[in-house]
Amino acid sequence: MEACFAAFDKDEDNSININEFGAICKALFRTEKGKPYKMDSQQISDLFMIFNVSGDGSMSKQEFVYCWNGWIKKIVRPTTAFVIVDVQNDFISGSLAIINCPAGQNGEDVVAPVNRLIDTVPFDMHCYSLDWHPSDHVSFIDTVHLRKLHSDSKIQEPDKCNLYDTVVFEGPPKTEQTLWPRHCVQESWGAELHKDLKVHPNGRVIHKGVNPNIDSYSAFYDNAKLGKTCLDEMIRKEGCADLYICGIATDVCVASTAFHALELGFRTVVIEDCSRGIREENISATFARVKAEYGCVVHSSEVKAMVQGRDRRPELGYKLALECRKNINYPMKNKNSKFNNMPVNPDGTLASTIESNHNSVK
């Protein structure tokens, strides 16, 4: 830290000004080949003001200590978890094989690139999520008759429901539900991971969708956020800040997992060629939203350099800085002081200008 501070304090005034901070960013955010990523002056100014807590235009050594420990070190030496979502038989060749969906993508195609990453990339943690439904699960079309349909449901008679229709159940809780074929029933062949998928010796398994009355696309929460899996706690216990997410289906369970990862403050990377989805337009929308919320969408060939800290993306750095900002109390002369007084959204996030703009994408 001392060496870094001294190296960039060019005018030797024992502080870092905006130009010197710009040089830090240029050195920090580089491609695998050492070429700096382009950053505009507004991005650099926003980042500088997050860590220039006093707002006086000059980052003191004390302020730099937090910048170093909370931001720079985590970017240079990332801690990573590989989250593999629902690579299960029913989604590949079983009752809900996505190859039969509009995008026509083959779920089996994710197995080889996922295996390569497991073999070659030094992730700190490996997690496998499994849809793990009881036999009377709310998402199955053959269980519609077990629950009362709400008056808001466009379909009011169970025998008139078709696959992939959306109904509204009375509950409690009132639940809008897409109707899927029976799939991933607990202890069944369809719920098993694909036979060729490698399971890391220290891999952790997360079961989701276990509540018969609530579906669960995300590996973090059920769809109503009434229940939470152990994934968030497990990852934080291991000290991982970066999540690399892939699996099936890109625009459903992978998407929900990635969106919740971003919401929970993780630096989030979706691996495009290790994921397969249902509808092309929804896959594209998923990738667009991840990028809009300062996540990345990458090819598996890019992952190793990122995990090793040799390829450092500015968008992930910006995401981490926003998380740092949540832990800082600013004086009024710092524009980030407005952030500390912002109201809290219903989902618990702070309604800052940036986050409000992101919510408009959702």
C-alpha cells in the first residue's frame, strides 16, 4: 500500500489528486495483454469521489488506506466462486429439455466448457444448484387442480390450462406462476446432474424449489423472496466477492441467480458459452441487464485471466466501488453524502440515482 501510494503521489504532497487517481485507474484496469481499458473522465471522477470521503478534491493517505483495502486489493487479487446452475437431466434430455424451446439450444452443450473451466481455472469455490421439487410442486401443470386460482388469473378453469400458460394462484401468498411440465422431482433421474458434468471434490450443492407452494428460479431466493437458500451465506463465509455464473436456462434460472447476485453486492460475471436458454430475445435481455448493472458477460476463454487478476474489467471495479460507498458516511460537501440520505427501496437496496436508473432496466 505504501509503495503504491508513493508511486502515484507524483507531486509528493502526501495525497492523491484526481489526475493521480486517473493514473491508478489506468494501471489497475488492464486487459490480459496489459493494455488499459478505456474509461471516461466522469467514471474516474465518480470513483475518485467515492474514496475522497472528505470531498476536498485530494485523497489523504487515510482515505487511500480504505481505497486500497476495500477496493484495489480485491480487484488485483480477486476471490471467486463458480456457480453452476441446474445442469440437470430434465433440462437437457428429459421432460423440460430446452432443445424443444423456441431458441432450440441444446443444454448438453454447456457440459464440455464447464468441465474445462473446472479443470483449468483456480476458482476458490465451486457451487452447483439443483431444482429439487416435491411431487406436488406449484410449477407443474398436472398439479394446477390442487390450488385455488385467484380471480385475477386469466385462466379460471384448471382443465383449460396448457403448458407454459401463466396463472395466478390465490395462495397465500398470491402467486403468478408459469406452468411447466413435471420436472426435477426430488430423488428422480431428471433431478440428477448430467452424468458427464464434473463435480469438483469440494463442490457445494444448493437445493432450490423445495417449497411446494413457491417456485424458485434463483439459487439465492424463491420467486417471492419469502425464503432464502444457503448460497449467499456459504459464499460470504468463504470470502468470495466475484461470482462466475452459468448453466440452464440462461433467461430463467441463470438470469435470476445473476440478478440476485448483483443485488446482493457481488461482482457478477455470466459465462455466455457455458449457458443455454429458452428464448433468444429473453437471453439478449438478460445479458443487457447484467451489463447495465455493472456485471460482465464473457466467453469461457476469458475467464481464467479474470480469475487470476490478469484481466481486470472497469465495470466490475465500478460495481465494487458502489458497494464500498454503502459503508462510508460522507460529509455534506461530498456529492455522495446524498447517497447516505436516500430512501430505501422495497427490496432493501438504497435508491441512489445510479441504482434507480438500473431499476428502470428491470
